[in-house]
Amino acid sequence: MIAFAVLRPVTSEMEGGGNATHLEQPRWDILDDDLTLATLCVTFPHLRGPAMLRLSCLLFLFLAAAPALAQSPAPVKVVASDYPSLQAAADALPATGGLLVIPPGNYELTSPLHIKTAETRIEGTGAATHIINKDETGQPAVILAPGDLKEKPKSKLWRVQMANLRISGNPKSGDGLYCENIEEIYLDGVSIDHNGEDGIHLKNCFEDPRITACIITYNAAVGLNIEGCHDIVVSANQFEENQDALRCVDGFNLCMTGNNVDDHLRHGVVIENTYGSVVSGNMIEECNGTAIILDRDCYGIALSANVIAHHLEGGIDLRDAWGCTVSANNFVLAHKFGVRVSKDSGRHAITGNAFTNSYIGDGKDKRPAEAKTLMGIDAGGGVVIDGGSDCTITGNTFTGLPQEGITATDASNRLIISANILTDCGRKLAKGSPAINVGKATNVIESNNLK
């Protein structure tokens, strides 16, 4: 049966005499499935010409679409324990989606679990729901992607969610979770660890991806690899001992806030060919490489209020970035530099940051000048303008650093260095070395600094 809205004409008297014809509010009538336009008889004696034509077109379009709408199955709840495998449970979801519940247990996979339906939520019971990738040929543990993606590369699924479960792999497995062409994807409370490639890989999940409250650890490549996404929220996650914590490439509007990034084998956050983004309020500690890198035509990015602590290469490396803000960050124990601006980078505001070592007052440093490992020694880095241009360096503090607080190479140009405090800098330089050294850089205004 088809529910059909029938509009009937009503004639009423007008104020001052005469009659007016209007349509009453729709009344739902039930019509048989085999109704065709030819058998539909609706009489509107007062409608003529274009008005009747528009009504006829609307009726035709409704009748053409109504059978398909009437036959669409409702979303369902599927409990994985009622099926012989996780894939069988996922395949039981209709095209309209639903809820896939995965009870506690270890679920060993030798081929990826593929979720192919939109409007779908995959829900576990916390870490007790454990998907284990036993594959050793580089395949992901779980794939979220349209089933016809190979035949239709532009095919998309909307609003797929995953929450409250654990996914792990092995050194020869692929990504923990691979997601492609999922719009408004939402990942919450997922544990992703020990996978042979990325922990989470989002590819062309363009509209509004959200990754919150996940723990992403010990993955051989990137913890969270984001490619070709837009309006991205990454919040309140924990990253530990991946190769890199987060990589955002060819994207727009990354909002990365309130995350804890610790002990990475290479870099912390790598952003390339992305604009209009904010990285703020994150704790980024102990990378063997650099805490934050902006490269390949980044612009209009704010890096603010982060603690950038104890990195062997450096704090923030603006390799190819333009018009960015670096403000209110704390750079502590950054070994080679706090902020570096390369020759392919410029037009930055660097203001209100603290560049420091492990000084704790009363002439004491928390860490020794020499130790068995580089991570054990006292260190600190300031601002290095390495050929960059059009930068302001204002209102910062530079304290307890082994080298100069601010340096610029000869190719650097158009710098304002003002209202900074530099205390106890150049510890490993010859006595009397300047705390600010701009060499032969051109068009430099240096004023009102307290040294």
C-alpha cells in the first residue's frame, strides 16, 4: 500500500461578496500499490493551465518514487554473537544501516571486516571487545568503505560510527582501521594498537570527520593518518609510540585540541598542503624528531597554547608555511630549535611564547648538562629564521638556552624583533656572545629587548 496526500479544492465566500477557491490541508489517503497515473482521477475544476501542469508533474514524481520508498527496510540492531562471523553480522545490516553490537570476546580475523552500509554504528563493550588482525600480507583489520568503491570511485557512505572496542594487529598486518569515502565519520573511545601500518587511516572522508577519546599506540606508521579531509575534529585522544602521531595532508580546517602526544619514534604532528587550521591545547612530548611540522603550501594556521616538551630535533618547523601564528606555547627542552622558519616560509607572528630549559630556580636545573642519552640532558632552543621573511618575534621569553635566543641567517629578510626578554642564553657559546644574532639579514628592526 502507498500513502498519498490528496489535495481537494474548497470554495469559500470572500469578504464583500464573491467566491474564492483554495486547496485544503493535505489528507492522507491509502492507494493501492498497482495505482498508475492513468488510473488516478483527481478533479480540480478551478485549476487551469500552468497550475494544473505543475500539480500533474508533482503527482507523477511522487508515484514514481513512492514504491521504492515504501520498500526501504528499516534500520536494525544486529548482535554479532547471533551470526557465524563478524562479516556475516555486518552483512545482515540493510542498506539503511543500523546498530552492529559486538559483545566481549577476542575476534581473530585473517581478512578485513568490511562495513559497507551507511547510517551504521559499530559498538563494542570497551577493550573487552577485541578485534585481532592475524593477517600477515598487509591487509587492514577493519575497512569502512562503500561496497562498490572499485567500480564507482566517487561512491560515498554517510554517518558511519565506531565506538568502544579495541583493534590490534601484528608487524606484518596493515592499518588497524582503514576508512575511505565516509562522510561525517565518527570514531569515539576506540583503542588502536600494534598494527603493521597506520593505526587509523582516513582517506577522502571529506565532510566533518570526528575522532575523539581514542587511544592510538604502538603502530608502525602513523597513529592517525588523514588524507583529503575537511572540517576535521581531533580531540581528547592519546597517542603514544607510533612512528608519527598525526599526519594531515591535502586537507582543510583541522581542529586538533586537547590531545596527549608522547614518545614518538619520529615526529609528533605533520601537516602538509592544508590551510585554515588550529592546533591548540595539546601536550606534545618526547619525539625523536620534531613536535610539529608544517610543509607543502600550508597557510593560515594557528599553533597556540601547546606544551612542546623534550624533542631531539626541535619544536615547530615551518618548512613551507605562510601567514601562521605561533603564540602562547611553552617550548621546554627543545634540543635544536624552538621555532624554525625556512627560506620557503614567512609572514608569521611569533609572540608570547616561552623558550626554556629545565631551570627550577635558585640557580638549579632539573636535568644535568651531560647524561648517558640525549633525552637525559638539559637543553633548550629558541627561534631560528633560516632564510624566512616578514616575521614578527615579539613578547617572548628566552631563558637558559645553550645557544642564542634568536638567530637569523644572512638570507633572512624583513624581521621585527621587539619586546623580548632573553636571560641566561648562550650557555655553550663563547663568553660575551650576543643573545640575538641576525648576521647579515636585511631589513631588520631590533628594539626594546631586555638581555
